[in-house]
Amino acid sequence: MVRITECPRDAMQGLHDFIPTDKKASYINQLLKVGFDTIDFGSFVSPKAIPQLKDTAEVLKLLDLSKTNSKLLAIVANERGAADAVNFEEINYLGFPFSISETFQQRNTNSSIEESLKRVEVILNLAGKHSKELVIYISMAFGNPYGDQWHPDIVSKWTEKLVDLGIKNIALSDTIGVSAPDNISSLFSQIINDFSKTEIGAHLHTTPLTWEEKVKAAYDNGCRKFDGAIKGFGGCPMAADDLTGNMPTEKMVSYFNEHKIVTNIDMEQFSISHDNSSLFFQSNS
């Protein structure tokens, strides 16, 4: 069995035109019917940095959680955002982007890697006091475009530091689409083997032609939690200019179904969400 996180937050955050709050809520409410393990639905970050998501708290008020088993995840970039997010009982997970590229960490959260590690500790304690779990996204886990040093052992070093703090949920994130079957296989094999008590997920970005080999490599090397966005919409607006798209959820679901791997996805409801995405994103792109 695999667990899939759908990421409308990642899909919409870079769109220029502001999407009305009720439209966002309507789109996410349909996603809540599909059977995703988690919905990465919004973020509590500076509205100057990500103006599209300045209404996350308002969107949350409009979500119908009465008939869903899906959990909600919100991204935070600092203690202030975390302090806002933990006040909402409906949120299960806080997600924190922790880059092992010094350049990207500065761009994304305005802090060094070491400063961000201290920030993780504060946010982890805050989350624990409010019965939330902290998910760490190790971004640039497969390399970076800035010339910063990268090696699988660097990923392992920072993973160990995070696990030692008490982090139980980590997603290896390919922020700019530089992962390939070889480095996916070696990295997931090493990290999952070395940190067997930690959940290690995959947040991969991809081109239209390379998604399958990436999903296969991660799954074959022990990954059982995958992030995606319907039709591969979106990505990170602070990464390289030639950013590729998110992992298309429909491609992953098709792959897992074909290989008889359980996803708990309701295909009828997923089809509705898939159709909705065309209207939602094309009308707001």
C-alpha cells in the first residue's frame, strides 16, 4: 500500500492572478472526497512571499471535513507561521522546507541551514504541544542549480540531525527536477535503510517523459509515501527559472493501479477532481 499526498498548495502558489477564496475551498473540498492520505492545502508564510496563499485561514473555514479521512497539511517557514498554524485544530501536519542547499535555504526561508535546524527544534516543540506532527521537506535533496556542494552523505548527515531532534516524517524533495532513477534508487535505499523508524516520503518534480522511471525507482527502493499534484501543475516559484512540474498524481495513481498496489483512491471522485483541475487552473493561469 502507498499513501498519496495531493498538493493543491504547491500547484497554485505560483499563479499570478489571485484565486478567490471560495474557489480554492470548492476545489479542495472535492479533493477531500478522493481518499488521499493528506491534502497539502495552504501555507502560513509571508503574504509578500506567496500572495496567492494569504487567505489560507479563510479557506480552512470553508472546508468540509465531516466525511473525509484525509489529513490536512500546511506549510510554515518560521516560528511565526507555525504559531499561527497550530491554532487550527483541523490541521494535522505542519510542513517545513529544510534545504540542504545553503543558497536555496536563504532564498526560501531567509536563514542559514544551521539557523533553520534551530528553527525546526522550536517548531517541533510548538507542534507537539498542539498535537500536530511536523513533516520536514528536505529540498534540493537530489542536487541544486547553485553550485552548492551535494552528495548523498550530506543528505544523510542532515537527516540524522533532524531525526535526532525527534522528526519522524521526512520527504526527500527534488525541487528542480534533477533526480533520475540512479540517484533516486541510491538515496532512498540509503536513507530508508539508515533511518528505518522514520517515514521517508518522495516529493518529486518531473518532466512529462520521466515520471514513471522516478516513481518506480522510489517505490522499488522502499518509498511508500508520494506527493503529487493533478496534471503536474505548479512547482516552487523560488527555485530555478526552468523549473519542471510537480509529479502528476493521475500518472502515479495509474502506475500503482496497474501494478496492483493499493492507494485507497476512489477513482470516480478522482475523475471529478481531475476534470475540475482543468477548469480551476486554466481559468486562473
